[in-house]
Amino acid sequence: MKQRITLKEGTALLASRKASSREIVTALLERIESLDGSINSFITVQREELLRQAEESDRRRAAGAPLSPCDGIPVAVKDNIITRNVRTTCGSRILEHFVPPFDAAVCRRLAGAGLLLLGKTNMDEFAMGSSTETSFFGPTRNPYDRERVPGGSSGGSAAAVAAAMAPAALGSDTGGSIRQPAAFCGVSGIKPTYGRVSRYGLVAYASSLDQIGTFGATVEDAALLLSLICGGDPGDSTSVERPVDFMPEDLTGELKGMRIGVPEEYFQGVSAEIVERIRERIGRLEKRGAVIVPISLRYTEYAIPVYYLIATAEASSNLARYDGVRYGYRDGEARSLTELYTLSRSRGFGKEIKRRIILGTFSLSSGYYDAYYLKALKGRRLIIDDFRRAFESADVIVAPVTTTTAFKIGEMIDDPLQMYMSDILTISANLAGIPAMSVPAGLSSSGLPVGMQVMGDHFREKVILNVARAIEEDGEPIAPRL
Amino acid sequence: MVFEPVIGLEVHVQLNTVTKIFCSCATRFGSPSNTQTCPVCLGLPGVLPVLNEEVLRKGVSAGLALNATIANYSKFDRKNYFYPDLPKAYQISQYDKPICTNGSIEITVEGKTRQIGITRLHLEEDAGKLIHDERNRERVSMVDLNRAGVPLVEIVSEPDLRSGDEAYEYLQKIKTVMKYIDASDVNMEEGSLRCDVNISVRQKGAQEFGQKVEIKNLNSFKAVRASINYEIERQIASIESGERIRQETRLWDDGKNVTYSMREKEFAHDYRYFPEPDLPPIVLTDEYIQGIRASLPELPDDRKRRFVTQYGLPEYDARVLTSEKGLADYFESAIGAGSDPKRASNWIMSEVLAVTDADHIHECAVDPARLAGLLRLIEEGTISGKIAKTVFQEMLTTGRDAAAIVEEKGLMQISDRGAIEAVIDSVIAANQKSVEDYKGGKEKALKFLIGQIMKETRGAANPAMVQDLLLQKLK
């Protein structure tokens, strides 16, 4: 069997009976066994259960009744997505032993299509971080350079797909947590429109920004996996039902006459090599017949403060339920109710979580609400209007994803402000709720992946996936040397 | 100095929906602990609330019934605080955009009718319940989350109430209205109505309010009234002895009939309200609101006024009869079956309500049709009012129709002129002495003769006819 099995290839192998689900799963488990010791993509892999489910899938297919063409393909799932009977830690000590009694909506959809849970992937604690270094389970390493971070917070999912340990993976993106690790690890990652995918069972960080999305080794794979998890859900009042118009056959790479907006603000403070690479790739899109339109997203500079006020405010409330009373870490030394709260939370949460809870608690406090939270909501409105104007003159927006390529482990962890600033190019899409993705645009001179971002208007996933498909075709496929 | 109390009430009413506000768990009272829970109301990681539309409908009904304005746009907010009975560590409530504002209800105390303003009514979820116990000589606290997520409306009054009696009537009225529209079972024992009091006193005629005190732990309408009466006395006494009223929360001690200061708060609560991001705003069209308005039953005040005009009842009768929807329905059913309104009103208020509670009147063995049957016998002269009371008791125990009982026991009133004359003749013949006495001017003798005639007919003779015919014969 080939070293890398994509979702599409795996589906073909199963359809032609060239491989069984059990064989695919066994190959992936062996690869995880040999590689993940040094990468640390996975927090939990339930080997025996997975093999049992693969055999069940094989029996369904043998009986001529697969649940879908993808029945029997395993995918990795970020560990902040609730999985029934499989512990779901959010990369935190406070949920180290938490085994949920229910499934996230996306997991039910995957199971309904016969896909298997390969394992739960590592992440920044409660998705707060841009490097997967804040995980209680240790950092994940970048498959291209193990001294470097894979990005975050969905670093485990991105690295697992990059290292071909998983055909595809689910992640979540609150401020770039799919796109930035996709860029650092050289894979495709899409954050769909807010509401496109049910959040039921996604452990909340910042509810108005969180969205589940997908990673694939190819644009097609990311799109295919997204098509399996999206759709309106009565369990999530913020979800909506929209037609799926981005199946592989819809993604032709045809760009003739398409207006591609290029926001100047997204090229400031970005490393020269990335700027050069993105501009060169934009040139190739123009050669395909796209019309390049300079645009301005003038409130981009406010995105960081707006994001860190709104996200932390929501987080301070969302993470209040981890109080040691009913589930999760409970400190044994507590002698009173107040101590139960303070000790469990002080010792159960990591430093970055506590920093953000304190920030959010402060900005919601009476006397500060208007100056911070309310002002941030107004700023968010300006950013939304920015995009509305932009999409009047452009069908799609392209830009860099990150200001640098993957940085070294430990390089930024003690400088939270610098780490927050590195999210500047991704958080606006979350504030506006629009779909955005990262697609590989080759390697840098030092051999690290460079990502290119494509953003579209609400529910225009088809357009951005099509442009991403063209960008993918314009370059050579990349893969880490393992 | 003359003082005036200023009182406002915060009332929590549990809506009687079958399922909880944000999940499909049952809301039944008294089930074993934690059997009516699911990941959503347990606040497990990753869950999301979904608004129960029935809660919305009943909330709007409640607002309309309290004459409030229903907002076309309202939203939910999170009220953040830590407590073990609050699984998410925030309560989903409504803060600055409640679903209803600016309502009012009418109360009547000692014949005086007043409008009491309602500032707002909003939707929210209930918390769970802590159970404190002792296990192996150690004190333990347990959490029952059956109640977590049960739908509530919080009704906040304007500071318009001026006495314990008015507060009592206000609560009665809220209870009446909520039951009329079937929004709540309004049972204080089961916690489906809870009330906190805000009270201050000021010099009569003053514009500014005095320092406000909050009273909690009120388990009955009577406790609300008693605590207010106590607190008015306490505050006036404090002021008169030169003390300042402290802003505090006091608890009512039902046994000792006093309020006492709750432990001083260590710090003021900051609930850090912010818009609930997991729920879209509530946007209601005028059509939706009108649809609910159209589906509401006639409300107690309207029905009371109609009882006065349509049936010619005294104001008092109309108020008593409309205090419970079931009672008013019972009355109107009896009228529908042909009873005279005033006679039916008298009978219901004196006889029926003597043997059954107004809110259980539908269970009364004498249903409106049977009561009408009984009253018809009186109107037709078949039985006297006095006999009717005996028949009524018999109907209660046997559940049978009045006519059947009267027939079987031979209780028919004798209105046959010939039959009555025959008895009169025999009584006159047997009591010549009394006849002479009467003719000689002794009025008492007439009473004796009537008594003898009634005795002969075992009370069944029509008393009016007996008197008329006897007088004719004695002329």
C-alpha cells in the first residue's frame, strides 16, 4: 500500500476491493506507531475498537450495503469535538479523564456515512493558542521540522494529515486554528461559513467565532470531508441548511473572469519571502483568466483587539462550567466550596487559559463593559462591513495566511502578545463569519510550507474551494521527508 | 410623622410546559433526583441550548394577559455566577431586552381598586436544587438537576404596592391570571411560584424612596403579607428611633414571624451579563403576537365586568366567581343549563364552595348540569329551598340527579290546591281551639296551624300556598 492514502484514494481502493477497511486501518495504525512518538499528533487512539469497527465496515461492504462510498475510511478528530465513550480532553488537565456520554453532531454524521474515528488529535488547551504548545499532553511537532511548531490550535490534526498518519481530519477554527496549522504543515484546511457545520458537541471556546472545519492532503479531500459533516442541525440554533455545491466534480479550477480581490493590508508585516510567493501565485491565477482587483480591508488593524476582547469574554463564560463539581478535575485538597472552585480551576487549567479567562472576566465586568466588550462588538461590525464592501467588487479574496513560516518550539510561548499578533491575517474571517481556507503554495527557501489564504462571502465555499483547487494545480505537491 | 410603605415584588412563575426550556427533558415535579436530565441541562462540554417554542408561546401569553407590550425583538443573555446548582455556571436569562415590558394588573383591596404596574416580564431557566444531608456522620451536599432548565418567567412589579394586603392580592391576581391562560400551575409548595419582596418606607407625600430592603425565603402568600407587615413596623420603628435603614437582604422566619438579616454579602455580585451567543435573537412578528392574543381565553377582569353587565350580578359575586377560571366556567355552565344567575351565584358561593375548593370545582360530584337541575326544582316549586339543601347533600354523596332523589324520597312539594285544601280542612277540624284563638286576635295561632299543616305533609306542602289558602279559609 502507498505511504499516503487520501480520502479519495481510500474510497477508490475500497470500491475496487483492492484494500479492505481493516487493511487501511492497520497501515495507518502502523504509521502512527512508527511516527507519532516524535510528532505527538494524537492524544487518544483506540486501536482495538478501531479494528473492530473496520471489520464491521468490511462486512457491510461485503454484504453490498456500505453506508456511503467512504464507509470504512478512518479520519482523525480534534480533541475538542465530543466523542461518545472516547475521552475528550480539549488538551487540558481539567478534562484529562472526561469520557462523554454523547457524540457531537459531526461525529454522528461521519458515523452515518460509515467513517471511522482514527483517533483524537492534540491541540492547544481549549483551542487557545497558535502553536499546540499549550496542550497538557505536550507539544505536537511539525513533520517538516520537529524543532518547529505545527501551528495551532488544531496542530495535531494538521500534523497527522501532513505526516500521512491520517487521510483527513476535523479541526476547529476560532481565529485561524485550522488555517494557520494547515499553512505551517503544508496541507489544505477550510473553515466554513459560521453556521455551515453544527457546533453541537464542539467544546466551546468562543461560541460566536467557533466553527468546525476540515483538513485534507488535497483541496478535494478537505471539500469531500466537509460535504460529509455540514448541514443544518436542530440541535444548533445557529446552524443553517444550505445546498452542498462543492463536491469534487464542482471544483474545476476554472477561473475565467473571476474577480480576485487582493487586500493590501494583508501584506504588511509579512515576511518578504511569503509576500513574494503569494504575489507570484496571484500572477498565476491571473494567467488562468482571473481579474485581479486591489481592495482595502481598512479595519484589519483592529481585528486583534476586537477578537481578543470578544473571544476572551465568551471564553470566560464558556469555561466557567469546569468547576470540579460534576465532572473533570477536582482538587482533592479542597476543604470548602470556594476552595473546590479555586484549587480545581487553578490547577486544572494551564497558564494561557487562565490569562484569557481573566482578560474576558475583566472586559465583561460592570463599569468596563461599554469601554471594552461593547466597543469590540462595534469594531466587529466595522470589520463585517469591510468584507461586505470588498465582496461588492471581488468574488473572492486571496492573501497570505501567516506572517512567517512555522516558528521554533519555545520561540514565542513566553511572549503572548507576539503570539496573539501572529493571528492578524486569520481572525477577521471569524469575526465576519465568512468561509476561508489555507492551501499550500509550495515550500520556502528553508524547506517550510507556505500557505495561501482564500476567503469568500457567506456560504460561497464553492468559490473559494475552486480557487484553492487552481492554486493547488499551479504548484507541485509538497510532502515532508519522514 | 406619617409613613408610607413602598413595595415591589419579583415573582418567578414556572411555566407548565411538558419539557424544559432548552432541551427535551421532562419537567414533572417530584421525580427521583437527576432522572430528568440530559447532556444539555447537565451543562456538559459541547452542548447547545435550543429554545422550546412552547415556552415562548406561554411567555408571550403571560405578557399579554398582564397587559404588557410584547417586544418584536428580544434576546437571551448569560448571567454568570458560580454555584453548585448551576451546571454551566451561567443562567440563560434576559437582561436588557426582555420579551415583555410595561404591563399592569388590577387589584381590589377593601373595595378600592388600583392598577399595579409591571415593569417587565422575561424568560429564563431555573437552576437545580441542593440537598443537604448527613452520611456516616459527615455533612454532605448533593445536587439534583431535575429542575435545572425548567422554564420560568420573572415578573417584576413597579414599586406601586402600599401594604401587605395589596401584595397578597397582587399575588392572588397573578396566580389567577396564570391559571386562566394555563401558563403555570402556580403552586408555591412545589415551587412553581416564588416571590421576593423589595420594601422601603418613606414619609407620606415624599417623592424620594427610602432605603430598600429585600426579603427572601417566602414560602406562601401569607408569609409575603406577614413579612411585609412585620418589615413596615420594623423600618418605621428604626427610623423613629433615629437609626438608618441598611441596604440588605433579610430572610423571613415563618415560625417566629420575623425577618432577620442574612449574612452580610462579602462583595456585590457582578453577573457580567452579555448576549447569549448560542441562541439567535427572538424576533416576533405582529401576526404571531396577534395570533396568541386571539387564542387567549377571556381574562378574569373582563369576565368579571361581563358577569356584572350580562347577568346583573353584584360586583362582589362577579369577583368571587371569576377568581378561578374553573369556577367561572362552572357558573356559566349552570346558567347555560337554565339556572337563574343570581340564584346560581348564591348557591355556588354558599353551598358549592362550602364543600369544594374553587380550583377543584371540576371534580365536584354536583356538576353544573346537576346543580341546574336542582335549582330548576326550586324554581318550578317542586321542592322548597330548605329541602333543596338536603337534596344537595344527598347529591354530593351519591352523585345522583336531584329529580331522582326527590322522586325516590317523596320530597316533592305539594302544590296541588285540592290536596293542600284537604289537609287544611282536616287540620282546622282537629284544632278548633286554635282557630278561635286566631279569630280572637292571636297571631301566634296562625303559625301553629301552618306548622300542623306542614307536619301533616312532612314539609312538602308549598309554604306560600299553605299560607294563602289557610288565610282564605279563616276569613
